[in-house]
Amino acid sequence: MSDCTEQGCTGVVRDGFCDVCGLEPRGSEPIAPAPGASASGHAFPEDPGRPDHPSRPPSPGSLADPALVPLFSGPSDALPAPLAGAPDPPLGVVEGDDSPAGPDGTDGSDETGAPGGLKDTGDSDASVPRSSADSDVRFTDSSASDISRISPRSDPPRRPFFSAFSRDGSGSGSSTSGPTSSPSGRNSRRTSSSSRGMLGLGLVQVPPVPYRDPATAIMSNPVVAEKNRFCGSCGEAVGRRRDNRPGRTEGFCPACGTEFSFTPKLKKGDWVEDQYEVLGCLAHGGLGWIYLARDHHVSDRWVVLKGLLNSGDAEAHKTATAERNFLAEVEHPNIVKIYNFAHHPDPKTGVPAGHIVMEYVGGKSLRDLIVERRAHGADTSGLPVDQVIAYGLEALRAIGYLHSKGLLYCDFKPDNIIQSEEQIKLIDLGGVRRIDDMVNPVYTTPGYRVPESELRNPGPSVCSDLYSVGRTLAVLSFRFGFMREHLHSLPPRESVPVLARYESYDRFLRRATNIQPDLRFHDAAEMAEQLTGVLREVLSDIQGRPHPATSTLFEPEHFVDAASGGTSPKRLLTRPRPADAAAALPTPQVDPADAAAGILAGLSAVRPEEIVATLEAAKAPSPETRLMLARTLIALGRQGDAVEPLEAFGARAPGDWRTYWYLAVMDLSLGRYEDARARFEELYDHLPGEAAPKLGLALACEGSGAVDAAARHFETAWRTDRSYVSAAFGLARIRLAQGDRTAAVDVLDTVPELSTFFPSAQMAAVTVLVSDRDVADLDEQVLVDAGSRLNRLRWNGLYGEATDRLAVRVLEAALAWIDSGRRPARPAWLLDGPLDEEGLRCNLERMYRGLARLSTGRADRHHLVDRANCLRPRTWL
């Protein structure tokens, strides 16, 4: 160990990198991982002579960052090709903190990085399969997952679908849970990903990355570092320094005799197929040298030639050909374009060598951006979370496009995403494969890929691609040991500030990177939709204003109709009954593809009892018919009868989250708050970008006494979307119960004036200000504020018994305040009368007599007249 060489850093260098700043010592070579463990988490013997020891080369012909390992995903009887030696950790990785970092913002290597999209670290081409006798790495079958759940979370304990219910809803009976085949359930609406949009849907201002002039990116001394020279056949280190003599860039492997060459095959001034004029080297990677050239057949445009490092490397040839074929099928604005595939004779052997001709992408990789940010001391954690989400949304469009073409990307990571100006592009499609490919090696990166057992069986899939997207977002957002301690997990939420602040983002990442494939996202559009909802929550918190959007999964909430002011403010500030709480929640939208969708839409105005009779008489009920029947039965208080249609729906659509939704609503309607909370937790995990699960969870938490959690969920929903007025009243209700009247009033004041619930919110605010309050806690400002709120409602045309009764409550509170010996600092008015004893008594007499005239009950009328007589000003007559 030694002290860090960075100025001002107090860290200690461990395994080649500082344990505080994460930077490599200046002037030093990267140090191999500690003996006994590889970057991928496998144990290795201490004997460095073994072919599987980490000191051995990661792969034949690999370069700066040999993090990618080919894994086989073929039939179970065809063993995968084990690792060709343990991969070194990504450059700039510290023990326990694998976030990219390097001195001066570099990746820690001694080569010049390519401009933006041209940087090729060789990750995708890091190794060649070796025989099983050469490695101690063992692949195990994936363990069976509990796919009867829809969420990865285990705290609080979760129960499978259809947890014990009897017909009367008492909670006894047998479980009818079964395996799920589609954890996502019904997918949401989506739009085509073929057209380009702005980063972050135009909601996020992502700093643009200037386009880099390709001429300034040419390497002045194109040399492959000695530490990155390996035999393309056996993987033995070649071309290394001996006795202070520089290593050879060309020669023969001392182990197997295979010829090697690390010199560029093209030089400035060369012409490839009489079309491309070579201007110099830009970078080098696992597939070889990358050159800048001009295409003199097409407007002298800049192009990139991606050649082969070692023409004797058969695997590299095969990978390059695969990249060419896949790229030829791809046409998307967020994916690098391939133009051609050209050949040029090797200057030494005369054998034609292949070169992929692709577009030049001038910019920086996301890895470069985060390394620069940390090097400049702007932030030691990660990129701003809204910026990271903007990148994720744009990348998901590209990934979804590949999936629609039957392709898997396989190697999604920050290095392979380039930002140029205000656009990002995926580069390096060398790892792309067809979804049904069961033969070719799989190229992935430790720390971003799914467990090896999953890559072996069932093999790469759409959800394994989306897993890598989730891991990438996590790496960009905060520092954690994603290559070691948390190779297939995330740190606890409370230990990461950004996750502690944004619960929905935490749940999104945990679903995306769940160890069980069935519990992850299974569709890029679905994942993007939930991430968009999370982005709106994040922006609402950052910017202090709502960012609402219409849900594609839920109808609007069914909050009590208080728009006319006829609903008692006290009722709005009282915890709702279980049945009322359940009835207020939004309901899942009817699938328009369902055969009965049109008929069900026409039942909205029909009495619930008639809806039940109609749906129970259906001879061939559709899935949506069963859901509508269950929903109506729950609303009628017949929860036990609702279990049967839910079971029938679950049997036909296993894993559909709507089954779990109605079970949660059923628990809530019966007052089983703890059970409802557990189910809504599951739904929140599954739909982190939706407001409805948060509302249900808040109500369940409130009912169970977990008021702090309830307030947090109410606040998140209300801060993001002001259309969920029940969240405002719920939050105000909790703040009042906590004794914070000011906070309760502040929440009610955020109900927009254009909302039909604004009068109700203001009346509730008046109630909070003066009701059930000790006279000693009252002051002049509170009384005047309450009167002003009522006057504004009257000026807006809101008159009636409810406002008059509330005015009486304000006046009586003011009279009690005067009777206690308190007086206003200067003459004041309250509700069109002086704030003194005589003025208040006159006002109260008038108000009570007016209410008596409106009363329809004899006893009530007599009581109101008696109050008027009792409170009228005292006289001698």
C-alpha cells in the first residue's frame, strides 16, 4: 500500500487504486486484482502459473479494458466456454467502488482515447472460448424463482397471488396461487421508437457535448501498450519489455509459435478500395485499430474504418463479420450507422484484411462524462439523476428498436453510449446477436450482465438486456462496488443518498436488476413508461412544481364529489372508512383489445346491482368482464364473492398485476390494513412510476398507524400531479393529526384555484385554523386569515349553508378569544363586522337566524334560534 498521489487526497492505494478518490497513482501501471478473486467474483488458486489465474491474459488479442467474457447460451448438454483467464477490473476501479475513474479524467490506460463514439476499449471482444479443462470456473443452473409474486422486495413479507381467502372474505381458505408466465401483465400503450425526440422527453436540460472535430482526434503515436499485448491464439503475454528493452510489436508467440502484430495496418495517405483515404489512427480496441478516413465517393464525408488488430485472430474475424451483418440491418437515429465493409491487403502478408466502414460519432461516452465530473470535483457520487434518466429513456428507445428486429444488444454499459451534442448513440454492436441464437458466444461485461447461470440457461433475453440498462443507470447515478461487493445487487437504499431521496427510482432500479428474470421488466416500452413516471417525480422534487401526465394504466381517481362545497370539511379531514378509501382509488383501465371492452364501457351509468346481474349472466365472460365483476362486487361489500372471478382471471392471465391490485383493494375495503399494505408495496415495486399504487399504499399505511410512511407517499403523489386531490386531503389530514396545523393549511393551499376541489380545500383550511383549538393558541392573524378565506369564497359566488355554518364556527372562536381578554392590536374586521365583542355578537345573531330560516327540521330550527338569542348583544331591554 502507498499514499494516493492526487493533490489534497488522504486515501491509500489498494490494488492499484485509491480507496478515497478512486484514481490510479500518477505514473503507475494498473495493478492486477488481488490474488484469490477475479473481477467477476470467481475464486482462483494462488498459483500464478495456472491458466485460470488472474495474472493470465483475459483473452487473446484483447486490449485496454478486458471486462467482457464470452459465455455460451446453447443447450444444456453443450457446456459453455469458460473464461479464458480472469478479467482485470475496469480501469479506475477501487476495491468496493467500481465506478469508472482515472487520473485526469482518463480511463487509466496509457493510450489516447478515441473521440466520442470512436473509443473502443475492446470490452466486447475480450476473450476466446477455451476448453473446460483450463478453468476452475463453474456454471450452475439458475435457481427456481418464486414467480407467484410480482416484486423482488422482501420487506415487509410478501404473499403469493390469491393468498388464503374464504368466500366471505374473512381470510381463511386455500391458496390458489400458480406460476406466472408474464410478470408484466398487460402492457401499457406505446408509441413507435423509430422517430427521434429530445433527451428526457424535453423535460430535462441535458448539457450538450460539443461535436469533436475528427481531425483533432488523430493519435500522434499509435502504439498498443505492452500490458495489453497477448497472443491471439493461446492468450500468452507477448511483446513485453525485457532487460530494459522495449517489447516487440511484431513477432512470434514463445508459447505456441503463432505470429502476432500490433502495428497499424493502414497509415496516413493509404487508400482503401480507391474510395476511403486514411488520415490516421483514432484508437484501438479488441477488434483492432480504428482509423479516420474520408469517403471520396460520398461528399468527402468523415468515416471510421474499424479493422482487425491481429489478422491471425480467427475469433476477432468472426466477431467483426457479425458486427457488420447486424449493423447492416439497423437503421435508428440512436444507433451508429454502418456504411460498408471494405478490404485492404495486409502490407506484410498481402492477405486482404476486412474493415467495417461506419459513421463518425464525435462526442464523449457516458463513462467519459462521469469520469470528467469526478476528476473536476463537481460531484463524488454520480451524474444528476434527472440527466441519467434522460439518457436511459433515449437508450431504451434504441434497445426497444433492436428487440423489435429480433436482436439483443447484450453489452449495454456506459462505455458504449456516446453523447454528441444533444443526442446519444449506441456504438460497438459486436456483441449483438439474434434472440434465437443458441450457438455463438455471448459477449457481456461483468458488473452489468446477468449471472452466468442465466446466460447459460435460458440464455440472453430481452429482460437480460434490460437488466444491463438498469445496472448502467445505477452506475451512472451513484458509486458502489458493482464489480465486487454488489456484482448482482444494489446497496441498501438508506446508504445511497439519491436512492434515499427518490424511493420510486430505488424501486425502479431494483425491479430492473432483480436476480429473478420473471420479476424484471420484459419490454423496453414498459420499462421506459415506468421510468418516465419516475422522471416526473424527480423533476417535481427538483423544480418544485408538478409534472403531471395521464396514466395509460389507470383511470382518474374516484374522489368524493366535494366540488359544490356540500361535503363537510370535517369529513374531508377525517380518516375515511375502509370501504370509502377503497372506492376512492383509481381503477385499472379496461384493455381495449378485450372482446367485451365496448359493452363494459356502456355500463358506467348502470347501477352496481344491475352490473353484477348482467355480468354474472354472461355465458362466455372475457378477462375484462371478470375484472369488472370483481370490482363491482368489492364496491358492494361482497368481497367474498369477488374472489371467484379474480381466481378465474388469474388462471387465464397468470402474473397480471391487475389481479394483485384488486386483492389489495379488497383487503383495504375490509380494513385489513397490514395485508393491504403488503400488497400495495408489491404493486409499487412493480409499477414505480404510477401514482395509484402510492395512493393505495398511503391509505393502507394511514389505516395501520404508519403515518410517516403514509405522509411520504401522499406527498410524492401530490407533488407530482395535482389531479390526485385525495392525496392533498390525506396529507393535510396526517399533518393535522401530527399537530402541525400550519403544514396542513399549506398543503390545502396548494390545491389549484381552477380545481373544482378548491372551495372544499379552502373550507377545510378554515376548519383546520379554528376548529378544536384552545383559545390560548388563537391569535388575531389566525382569525383574520380564516375570515379572509371565507370572504374569498363568497366573492367567488359560493354561498350556502355549509359556508354559513363554517362562518359561525369562525365567529364563535373569535368571540371566545375576545372573552379571554385578548384584543386586536388595532381595529380590525372579521366577516363584514368589527372584531370586537359587540360586532361579533351582532354577526353571530344574524348568521344563526339566517341558518334557522334555511333549516328544514323543527328541532334544529329551535336550537339555532336559541343560539341567536343567547349570543345577541347584551342590552337593558
